Amino acid sequence: MSARARIGLALVAIAIAAALAFGLWRWREHAAFQREQLADLEAAVAQRIAAARGSDRLPGISAAFALPDGRVGAAAAGFADVESKRPMETDTLFLAGSVGKSFHAALILALDREGVLDLDAPISRWLGDEPWFDRVPNAPALTLRLLLQHRSGIPDHVHSLAFWAESLEARITGEEKELLDPVALIETVLDRKPLFPAGQGFAYGDTGYVLAGLVVERATGRSSFDQIEERFLAPLGLHGIVPARTRRIPDLAAGYQVPINPFLLPAKTLDDGELVLPPMIESTAGGLATTPRDVVRWAEALFQGRALAAPYLEDLVGRSVETGDGRRYGLGVYVYDTPLGEAWGHGGWFPGYRSALRYFVDSGIAVCVQTNRDFAVDVDALTLDLGRQLRDALSAGGS
């Protein structure tokens, strides 16, 4: 090799090394900027939720957000347990109520795509042999899609006098095990008049999701909760979301409610670390304990089309139906028209706990707020406020 060629190769090597060094410097600079920006956003969210807690006298509040590039931030304020002064942390768990419907709907979508279930087939295919099935309102016309979209016309067992009476009697006698059987929940609405013909109205309720969970169990021979853990929680690393199978859930915040409440429960939902109401009373209409951090991670996966291998967003939100209050409902997901554009998500209530999840479609930002007191703060308005705050901060500072 000539001297000139060797010099040329050396110059090329120097140029490549310089380019790599510059690229590494730029990468490190960008990574540092992203860390600083995330810390600033977390501080702003912490300030906002602390203000919400102070003005509404909440025991505790926790919030998280996921940004379009995958970064996740979280903040918490107040107490997970007022009496013991246990502080609220970002990894403290809350009972999420109906936010869990999105997981159950996603599981049924996955089983539909695999041919195990059919969203539009009569559920009599799987439950028709049950001795009680013909007594379910609108039984012959029911499909999974109608159940998941609250278009079944089945009265909600949660609002039936029979359910209230049985739940109160079960707590007094200590015989709650039978009440936790999904069939026992369904039995409280048997032989009742339908709210409307199947598919010709909308009425939100839990009973349809309990029925859908039974379909899953009969079709697969396995619990919905086991399959949710296997298909979603473990693969996505959502360790801050667990099925609420028992009264003792590690790291669960104590919930607080007004002394006079629908279930005639104590004002504090935890007694010596044990829930006074069994969380599986929700069955497959909820049944999860969560952290806001992992709820927004779930939202990003679900609403960006990554939760399942096969396409599913058209069924999840694209075929949503009017609810009669300005919102629309897909499969386990509300569709909201907001000042920030369309948003997807769900709210959740369990005695002593409130949750709200929103994924703002235009910005790609997900926000979740959870509190350990029910109806003490407008969590829906707070998620919108945080979504606007985050969007404006990203626009002003660059992403």
C-alpha cells in the first residue's frame, strides 16, 4: 500500500472516530435533556396533585403519565394510611374498579382473534347448558360484543335490592364465599324484565362483564385473571398490577369513605391490613389492584395497538356506540371528546377508591390518577388538567 493510501485510510479512520464521538456526545446530551425534562414534568405533576389534595382534603393521591416516546413519570402525595402515617408512594397499590374492564375486554379480543371465542356469536354456545341461562334477560340474543358494550339490556346486579340485601346478610353472617361466586351475582337479576331489547340501547353495568367472564372460563377452562396475568401483565412487565384475589394485598393503600355509604361499611376499608369487603365481589367487571405508573404503561400498549399480536383497535374503539351522555363506548373503553381532542380510557370506583385513566390520542400522552377516598375529588377533571399541562410543557420545551 502506498504512503498516500495509508494516509487516506488514516484520515477516514479519524473522521469515523470523530463522527462516532460526536454522535455519542449528542446521544448523551439528548439523554441528559430527557432525564431533566422528565424530572421537571414529575415535579409539576407533584405540585398539581398536592394542590388537589389540599383543596379537597384527600388522604392520599397518586398520578402517573406516559409520554409518546415511552418515558413514564409518577408522583404521589399524602398518606396511604392516615392513622399509621404511612406515606403515599408511587408504587402504592389502589383498587382500580372498572379500569379493569379494559383488561377483560382485551383478553376476549385475543381469544376472538385466536378463534376460541366469537364476539358476535350467541353466548348460548358456551352457557346454554347452564340451568339458569334461559332465565337471564334477553338470553337468546346475547353476544359477547353486546355484553362488553353494555348493550345487553340486562339490569345491573350492583343496583338490585337483592344484591344489596344478600351482600349485607353475607357480611353479618360471615358467609361471603357464596356471594363471590359469579353465578350468585348473576342470579340476582334472573327473571327480571330487560331494560330494552338486546342491542337497542345502552345501560352501563357490571353484570354483562360477569357473564362474559363465565364465557371465558367455560370456553378455556381457565380463570380470566390467570390468563390476564399470563398474556398481559407478565409479558409487559406490569408488576404493579395484580388480581385482587384476597382481602390482604401487599402495599395496598387504605381506602376511606363517608361513614354513611351504600355498602354500610366502616369509613376505613382496611382493618389490620385486611379489606373489610372482599375485592373479588367485582368478579370480572374489575378485580385488579394497580399503581398509576403501570396503568399508563398498559394504556400505551393497549391504545397503540401493541397489546395483541393481531389488529384490534377497530373493535376496541372504532365501533364505539353512543352512551347518551356525550360519550361513546367501545369494548371495555370509553371514548371521550375533550378540549385536548379524542381520549380513550375508563374510570373506576371501589368503596374507598377512585381511579381515572385517559389516553389523549392526538398527543399520545396517557394519564392516570388514583385516590384512596371515593368522590372527594374530580379525578376525571384532574386527568384532563394534567394532560393539558404535560402537552403544553412538551410543546414549549421540545421532546
